[in-house]
Amino acid sequence: MGNINPDPFTTRPEIEGTFGVVTSTHWIATAVGMATLEKGGNAFDAGVATAFTLQVVEPHLNGPGGDVPIIVHDTRRACTEVICGQGPAPAGATIAHYRSEGLEMVPGTGLLAACVPGTFESWMLLLRDYGTLRLRDVLEPAIAYARDGYPLVERASATIKVVEQLFRQHWKTSAAVYLPNNEVPEPGTLFTNKQLAETYARILKEAESAGSDRVSQIESARKAWSHGFVAEAIDKFCRTQEVMDVTGSPHRGVLRGDDMARWQPTVEAPLTYQYGRYTVCKAAVWSQGPVMLQQLALLKGFDLDGLDPAGPEFIHLQTECAKLAFADREKFYGDPNFTEVPIATLLSDAYNDERRKLISDKASLEFVPGSVEGFGSVVKLRRQEGHREAVGAMGAGEPTVGRFGEVRGDTVHFDIIDQAGNMISATPSGGWLQSSPVIPELGFCLGSRAQMFWLEEDHPAALAPGKRPRTTLSPTMAWRDGEPYLAWGSPGGDQQDQWTTQFFLRHVHAKMNLQEAIDAPAWHSEHFPISFWPRTARPGVLVLENRVPKTTVNSLKSRGHIVEMGPDWSEGRLTAAAKVGRRRRAAANPRGMQGYAAGR
């Protein structure tokens, strides 16, 4: 059939070299990651340095109080592994307690939405067991940017503007950090968070007091975080502060220092799915990652080769498969330590051959989870009418902040491959500036991931002490022809595994390079319940970038999709990196004017 896209439009070149590549959702973090490779660090050292920098330069999208899933391929171990940095619910987080507060669902902001912060311990595990550098080498850039300043991006300024009155009236500790000179900082302002810089500098000082041994320093840093002054400040704040949240009423938190002291990140094998030449690796059912694998299990029954990736058939098939996979997410997924999830069945040929029969040339307007005897729960749909409020004009793919700081979530992402072939894909999130008030002694706030729990005992994702919420965070890695090949991901809450799937299909079936596959027109379905408060769904709604051809738009409408048009460059913030022999390739998303890839 020939190349269906002989002259694809790209905003920038695909980066290529043999030394190493770094790509992230912020140019400063990418530069820090690349500098770490240049001074002799491996991909994992560079990942830790990149992650700490992202906490500083994208505070509206992630922070130290958040969580992270990480996928690594370590050439020394010759295996791909998942590090689960998703902290669990505190011991005091019982359904009975939340019900006693008069709540029907976990609030989307404030202290009741906080799980155990998972990021710091996870980066320490990565640095200790996979990295080679000292803590100072990977932490100093973040400390310097927090102390000396960095240019505030437009999205951060817009987010602060939306929650300005919340900060002024209720979250005054946040106002002290994010309203310098008592005003919303303009985009481009050299912005500082000196208390955060002091927190990390103190951790570094306590670490180095343990002596010159690298591992001893890391262990000392972990102690300062989970057993020392950080845990003590978090414990005190949650015990003593009543904090306003999305409910319109203040609540105290239930997170305690003991919860932090008890928890450590874990390492596990990824869930995988074979799709032609590719073995796709995702985190397990404590994340939404397997919905991408199930989309592929459904899509492999269709011939996508040669289809126009901006055409109606391609978009329709991916969207309809997503509806079925996400319906199964809602019914079945949860922490596998607490509930048995029939994931082998959900990814099996027999199951998906039956599910595929539900897909026709018309858009489904029904919410149709599958049936596996003895598993899952009844999903009650909360419908939302009309448009969602978005921060600024960027729309989908950026945080949505409404009354009392309502957040539907976004995050950051990075992918790194070094000269030796080590690979990392990570999606840090949570603890963003609009999730809860800044803890004044620390300079950062807690996360709000507990909003993904249900307050219904029979649900696989029901709230329970020590249980992980079913996170939306979803990095991806793939092998090709038996060799580690590709790392990619995107911020975007429930959209993550829609955009990452679309990217992969364009790369595999339309033979687009990484940058072409990122830049191509994108879309997302809002058919199923969102994972964030207030858990609403918009059945049949399909949001398309305005660059999707008019003929495609009209065809999708004729198939019954409820089409909404978004701005030209509004869908997704993907980054990707690939390894082919000695070659290292990378690409980053132009949307939002922040993401960059670097390499040589």
C-alpha cells in the first residue's frame, strides 16, 4: 500500500545519538538528566536527578508528597522490573471513619485524600540498588533551583491563579509560598521555594553525617524522611490542622509518622502482553496500566496496518476498544494484595474474542464491563452533563482545578536510556500545589491519591488501611524482537493509557518515528468514570484535537460519537525514548511548550 503518510508534519526532529538520551515534560529537568549522564551517571542516576528537579520546576504537577510507578530495564540484571512507589492508605483510613465524617466519597483535595508519600523512598531505592552516584550528585540541582529560582511556566501561574482565593482564605501556608509579595506570580517569574530547598539540604546533611559510604548515606537519608524530621512534621500537621477541601468543610488528616515508617517501595515483575513483534510491559492492577494491554488484546483482532492514523476507522477502533478495557478497569482492578483480580482472564484471547464482538461500526453509548464469575463489583455511573472546567485554555492534559481546589489530575513523565542500554520510564505525580496546604516546616504538601478509593466495602478498589489506591499513573516499556526497545508515557490522569496506546499504534502500524507519533493529532474518550473526585462519566463523548481532518470528524459523528473539539495542540504530553543497537533516540511533546528531549 506504500507510505500512507509520506510527508508527516513534525514540530522538531527526533533526537538521535549513541551516548544517551533524556526526555521529560520540562526542559530544565531534561538538561539536568543529561548533565547527570555527562558526569558519569547511568540512566538510573539521571532519573533520580530528573525526578527531584521536576518536583521543583513543575510544582503544579508533582511534588515530594506524591507517588510514582517506575519501570526499569537494568542491563546488569538483564531484566525489566517495576518499582511500586505508590504509597498505601494510612492505618486510620477506614471506610467507617470517612462515613462518620458524613462523606460518600473521599475528597479530591485536603488531608483526608493523603496516602503515604511514595516518591522519596522510591528514588532512594532506585539510587541505592540501580544507580552509581552519591545522593549529593542527584539532589544538588533540585536544591539549587528551589533556592535560587527557575522561570515559572505559564501553566503553573495559571493554576496558582485559579486557587488564589482558596490559598488566601483557607490554605494560608500555601499562600506564603505561592503568592510571593502577596500576588500571583507572572509566567517567567524567577520562582523560589526556599523552605523546600532547606528540607532537601537538611536531608543531604543528615545523609552525609553517616560517613563516606554511598549506601550508608542513602540509608541515612531514608531515615530522615520516613523516621525523622520529615515524618514528624507531616504527623504533627495532620494531627493538628483542620483543612478545607472540596466538600466545603474542613477535615483533619489520618496520615501519621508510623504509616511512613512502616512502608517501603517494592520491586516486582511487569505485566506483559505480546503484540506482534512487541512485548509491552506495564505495572500491575494496582495501576490502570493493564488497560493498555487489554486495548492491544482487543485491537489485535483488527487489521490496522495501512489505516490513516488520523482517519475515522483508526480513531473509532481505538476508542471503542478503550471503552471496553476501561469498563473492566472500573469493575475489576484493585490492590492485588487485598483483592484477587482475574487479570490473566482479562488479557486472554478467549475473553477478548468475546468482548471484541461488542464492537460495531457504530459508537457504543453503553457502559459494558465484562463478566468473570466470582470477580468484580457493580459499577454505578455518575453522569456529568456539559463541559468540564479546565485551567486556562489548554484543556485536556493539564490539571483541572475548580471550587476548593478540585483536581482531576495531571503529572510529569520522563524516559532515559544511557550508553550501556539501561532504560527507565517513570510517571511521578501527586503532591501538587493544589492538592492540599503546604506543610510550613517542609515547603511541600501531601498528595491526594486516596480519592481513587471507593467507600463501598464490596468494591475491589474499596478504601482499607495499608491498601494501595488504583493509581492512574502508567509508564510503559516494550521489547521488540526479544530486545529492550522503547520507553514512553504521558501525564493526563485517565487519558494516559489512551494517549500512550495511540502513540504506540501510530509508531507500529503507521511506521511513524517517535516525534511523528507524538505530534500527530490525538483524542480521548470520556465515556467511563474518571478516577478523580467527583468520579463522573460522560457516555459517548469523544474529544478530538481541532487538527483532526473535518472528513474524519464528520464520519465519527455519523457513527454516533458525541464529538467535542479541543484546541489544535491540547491532547497529551507524551515523551518517548528508543534503543536500536548502539543508537539512542528520543522525542518530546510540543504541547504546552515545556517538554524537551536531549541526547548525543
